[in-house]
Amino acid sequence: MEVHTRHTPTFGVARIVLADGESVQAPDEAVMANGFGVSVSHPRGDLPVYTAPSGGGWVDLAPQTPGDVYPLAFDGRSGWCVSTIPEPRVLARPASIHRDAEWPALRSLFGGTVGFLEHYSGSGSLVISARGAVDLLNLDAGEMITVRPAFLVAYPDTIQVRLRAIDPSAPQSVRTGEGLVLDFAGPGTVLLQARR
């Protein structure tokens, strides 16, 4: 699978180029167009799967909101945590990358409940979307930053992270990020979006 982007960072579109018989998962509402002969199937309880015909094919994807599309590279050794607020960020996922619903570090971060992050691992490219441009913050060893959940796109699972309340006496929600911030300590890269 190859990913080519255009019209970024304002109105990003991702073209997913598939080899013969290769497939990718993507939400139906994001599909702008596809090459003739690309087939679609709808697995129960999951996103549709688009499969290239003999000779290969392509699928063009555009997110629901204006902003950037960004191919996040997975090396098979470590994974990434991806935000789900205010909407899911994953625009396209190949079969070689899987969502780890029960990843222990996220369950620990959110106190055993489901929070505003999902963990992915594997190899290949996970295409994510953002509101506004994707901003990469590269942290040196020991460098620390604090991020508001509404601006977070993704971070590698190798970086140190802590979730805390802005004001312990104010309302907080691990599902929406309300009243919470994330503290990151480098080395590592944190991806943010320029709009919320």
C-alpha cells in the first residue's frame, strides 16, 4: 500500500494505492472516489474493506472536516496511541496494522475504563486526519510539554506520558478529555492539530 496526499494541510485528500488483491479499511463517508473494479465488503462491527482488483487500484479519501491528512509510519517494533476526540482520527488502515483494544498501558492511563485514545501496532502506514495542519513536536531526552487533549492527534507508545486533572475540583472526563491534560517527556514526537 502506498499513500499519496494532496491539498494539505487545508483540505487534505489521501490516495491509497493498492497492489493486486491488497485491501484497506476506511469509513464509507470518507471515500471520494476509487479506481474502477475496487470492491467493498462490510465486515460486521467494523469499517468497510476496499480491495483492489487484478492489476491493482486506488481509493481517494477525504476527512469529514477540513484539515490535514497524514500517513503515520509503523515499523513493526512499536505502536502509536491515536486520539478519538472530537472524532476518530483514523482515515485508512491496512490489514498489517491492528487496533489493540485491551492495550494495558491505556487501561492503566485511564484507570481501567475506555478513554479518548486508541492503540495501534503493526507495520505499514496508518492514515490519520486532523483539524487544521498536523504539527510535529520533537522532544529531546528529558524535555517535557503539556498538551490539551482536544489538540492531540497521536504519540508513539515509547514516549513517557501522564494524564492529570487541570483543576482536581473541576469536572473531568476520560472519554472527552474535559478538564484533563497530558504531560509528555522526551525523547519522542507528539503530533498535534492546529485547530480543535
